[in-house]
Amino acid sequence: MTVSLDEVRAAAERIAGRVRRTPVIEVAPGLTFKLELLQHTGSFKPRGAFNRLLTAKESGELSGQGIVAASGGNAGLAAAYAARELGVPARIFVPETTPIAKLSKLRTLEADVVQVGSEYAEAYQAAVQARDDSGALLVHAYDQPEVVAGQGTVGLELLEQVDGFDTVLIAVGGGGLIAGIATAIGDNARVIGVEPVLAPTLHRALEAGRPVDGSVGGVAADSLGARRLGELAFAAVRQHGVRSLLVDDEPIIAARNELWHDHHLAVEHGAAAAYAALTSGAYRPAAGERVVVVICGANTDPATLS
């Protein structure tokens, strides 16, 4: 199963007015940032969450039982925000390792927050059980067609905002963002996924020829800590020839600090991963190559920036 460009375009119409059209900035000749950290709740995730909920509302699936979701933090924030805006209750399952900054924001969004286990996978199983028990709508963090289509609206905006680009660098966890952007951009530019060495879901899937489970860890595990690439993401990356690059924790930490000191952008480690591909030399643009880096999340404790 794949998500189509028509589904991404339909999502853009459906969520218009619900999400922000985030800006782009040219930070150097040939280097542009797409500032999804300025989206509602501090990441790109509301795009997919709103598309999921609004599609369910149109079909009658969204009931008074509200929604359940599992998340390392950002997807839960997005689901809770969308649910609050649409006037339905939200129960969000998160790992016990979820950063305090994300937990605090979840509670301000009036969500019922449940901490379960040490990884996203355990929180997800609890969310599925809650869906089965209550009849609430399950909002997946990355592997539902409506979610992927919503995330793809980032790519549609890039095509309108940037006057020609060759490459897009995107951090990968479960793969919803890269699947959506690759679908939206198609043959207009190459799309490259950037992953921590300690959480290489896309890299493992490409090597194995299918999504496979694996261990996750490292500084970016709270946002890029899916054990397994989504099926929709795998279909999209195969269809569009997406590559995977791996970066160590040290370059991610350094890139995060550089984003703060040089560009005044306070980002979480996962959001710094794509930029780390450039700063570490894992990706070396050709002469004249025009590169876009998606800066995808801001939910971090600024006190940890050095």
C-alpha cells in the first residue's frame, strides 16, 4: 500500500487553516532550512494528526470516545492538540523516558497522559489495547495513510516556497515525514533520510528488503526511537529511490549546538540529525547543489544547549 500525490493534495486542502504554513530561510548560498519547528506544538506532526482526525470526522469514525495515540512525545502533542481543537478527548500513551518538556506540554493540552514502558513500542501496544477496550480512534504516530498524507504537505509547501532545489535532507524515525515528502516531491528532487547510528530504522529496512525490528538508543531516541520503519514509509522510499545516511550521536549534538549558536534555533536532537549530515560530512553536496534541510522539531529543554 502506498499514499498517492492526490491524497497529499487532498490533505493540504483538508487541513488548511488548521496548521501553519511554516517559513523557509536561506542560511547560506545553496542551503535552505524548512522551519517545521515553528509548527503548532513544535513539530511537523499536527499536519498528519489533523488529517487523520478530520478524515475520520467526515466518515463518522470520530466519536465521543475521542482518540488514543502512542508517542515518544511529538506525535502525542500533535494528536492532543488536534483533538482539543476539534473538541474530543485524547488519551496519550508515552514511554517513561519521555522528556519532562514534552510531558509538561502534553498536560497543558488537556490530554490524559499515561506513561508505559521504556520505548515507543510498549506505549503503542498500550494504545492499541485502549482502542480495543474503548472504541476510541487510534491515531498512529507515522504509519497510517492519512498521517503520511498530512506530513506530505511539507513537501508541497517546499515546491511552492523554494525556487528550485536538488536535495532534501530529512530525519527519519518511523518514516511518516519522509514518506509524505518523497510522495509530494516525486521526481523534482532527491530525498535523503538521515538517521542516528543507534536508531537506523530506514537503513535496516533497505538492507533487509523489508521493515524489520531492531534496538533503538542514543540522544535522539525520544523522537527518532521507532523500532521499525512503517510499511507505508518503506513503500514510498522504494518507489522514490530514497537513500539513508547514518550519523553518530556526537555530530548530532554538535549540529544541535550549532543550530542554536549560529542560527538561534533551539531544536531537539532528532531535529538536528538532518543538519548533522552536512556538518559531519556524511553528506557532501556537489558544487552548485541546492540543499533543503527540514528542521522538524523544537520540543527540547533549552537549558541543555551549550
